[in-house]
Amino acid sequence: MDVTEILNEEHFQAEIAKAGTKLVIVDFYATWCPPCQSIAPFFAKLPAKFPQAVYLKVDIDKCEETARNQHINVMPSFIFFRNGIIIDNIAGSNIQSLLNKVNEHYGTDGSGDDVAGHSNNSVTV
């Protein structure tokens, strides 16, 4: 599983719907944003460590409608979805904070890989 670059609002909605019960992590970024650039390599490594999740990237300048619909006003912003519903979000480029959120929500998708509600804090990227 790789990170999927979102093309427009319709593509975004289709990817969220297609994910079903899987955890979806969406990175809202801008190419001109230094904090976005600094956390991008870390985000790109997440699929290898947490393969049961779905990873999306939204360039706010190319997908203004999607950014507006998700009320993005800080970059980078990460929104976590499950079953098409926002379950959490985090703003900023703090790697440890992002990892903590992924650990908090990963494994509660019914895959059987983890105990629901359990955080595996030993995972590092």
C-alpha cells in the first residue's frame, strides 16, 4: 500500500468510501509549506509500518474544495477517518504526535491484527 495523491473532491470521497472500515489517514499539505515538506518523508514510510490503513495526500492548492470542506486552515493537517467519519485530527509537523495518533487508532478496523483500543507504542518509523 502506498500513499494516494488525491486529484479532486470526487476522488477524495471515492477513496474514503472505498476504504470502508479501514483507518484512513489524510495528509493535507501545500508544496510551498516547509513543515509539510519536513514531515512528508515520515508520512511516506507509514504504509510499510501500518499496512492495513489507507493513506491519502491532498494538495490544498490543487484541491481547494476538499480542503475547504474539511475546514483545513493549518498545514500540515492530518485527518483520521473510519467508516467515512472523522474520528480524529492533528495539525502541525510533530512526528511523535502523528505517530501517537496512528498508534491510537490503528488496529481497531476489525482486521484482527490488534486489540481494539490498544495502542502499540513500541512501533517506530
